[in-house]
Amino acid sequence: MNELQQLLTPEKVDAVLFDMDGVLTGTAKIHAACWKKMFDEFLLRRATEGNESFQPFDIDLDYKEFVDGKLRYDGVRSFLASRGIELPEGEPESAPGGETVCGLGNLKDEMVQEAIEAEGVEVFEGSVALVRKIRAVGIKTAVVSASKNCQAVLKSAGIEDLFDRRVDGVVAAGLNLPGKPAPDTFLEAAEQLGVPPSRAVVVEDAISGVQAGRSGGFGLVIGVARHGNADSLRENGADVVVSDLSEML
């Protein structure tokens, strides 16, 4: 058994809490593309109307810094604030595309649903193999995701039955839980599993997610660096960083 394998044993760990997008499934790239399309349309319209220069949304910088891993409306607010833009809040029921925080967020969500229906869901086989392995030795599992499409994605990927609990954007809204980088959704998952944070592991690919794991007092935070961001994950709270979870098998 190698050093990484020794981190996830029943003697040390009672539960592992997995982010979904970018950790279990390849849907992170769909989210990033949809954030860019939505924001670029908005920014271009705003620049044209104000006779200003157009500065597009940067997937490498803006996505990772301001929206990755966050609840949808939090991501909208965070990115707009980075550009010095303030919009009315709107309502969760606001029509997609309206110039409110909720309207922009709902448009992005509509784009994601259309993309998933058209492209399907890519599953990271190394991650699924790790989930199966730890469950086989009695370690509990949960998905903790900002996405309100989480259940649909897990079903589409055929992996919904591999998790004892799911705390996603729908659950967070229902319980009025703040999203990542706040640790509340991870803490809720641990509580539902009946496991103290010190005996639970957080697995994340987003900076906001590893920040949540660190501030929540979890026993171990594993960062998954699929895009060359290992240093950023370590700097923000990851104890261990891998490029793929197959390294822990």
C-alpha cells in the first residue's frame, strides 16, 4: 500500500465528501464554457451600449477565481464585483437573461442543462473506482456540490447509488446554507452521515472548495489538479494534491 492509499483507511477515516464537477464528472468544462458564453454576451452588450471596450470573461483566470465551485448566484455576484458592476438581485424565478443577478444565473443554468442534454456526462473512471473501493471497506460517501443539476448529472452518469448523501445547490437553498468557500455544505453532509469533521475527508478541485474544507476543520483536504493548478490548491488549504484520484488506488 503506497503513501496515498494509506490516507483513506477505515482506521483513519469514516467518510469522504466529494465535489462533483471536475472531481467525479467532467461537467466542470461545461460549466466554464457556459459561464463564459453568458458573461461575454452580457459584457459585450454592456460595452456596446456604454461605448466602452469589451473585456471578455477569461476561463483560465475569472472562472477559477470568481465562480468555480460557488453557488450560481454567488458566482454571478463575485465576478460582477471583480468588474465593478452592480446589478439588482432579482428573484430565483426571474426570466433567464434579465439583467439581474438571478436573471444572469438562470441563463447560465439554462445553458448548462441544454449542454448536458446535448453532450451527455463524462465520468472520471479513476474517481469512480476510488469511490467503489472506499465504500467496499465501510467508508461512507457523500457528494457536496454547488450545482442544482447535481442529481440529474449523477443519474445521467449512472453513479447516483454510490453516495449515501447529496448536499447540492437545491439542498443548500432549502436549508439556507451559504455556499463555498463557507464550509456549511460540507459540514451538513458530515452531520447527515453522523461523522465528525475530523474523521471526514474533503475532495475538491476548486479553490473555493479547498478553502471550505480547511475552514471546516476536516481531517484531510485532497485537491484534484486537473488544470495545472496544484500550487493554488495547496496555498488555499489542500493537504494533498493529485492530478487524478486514480493515484490513490
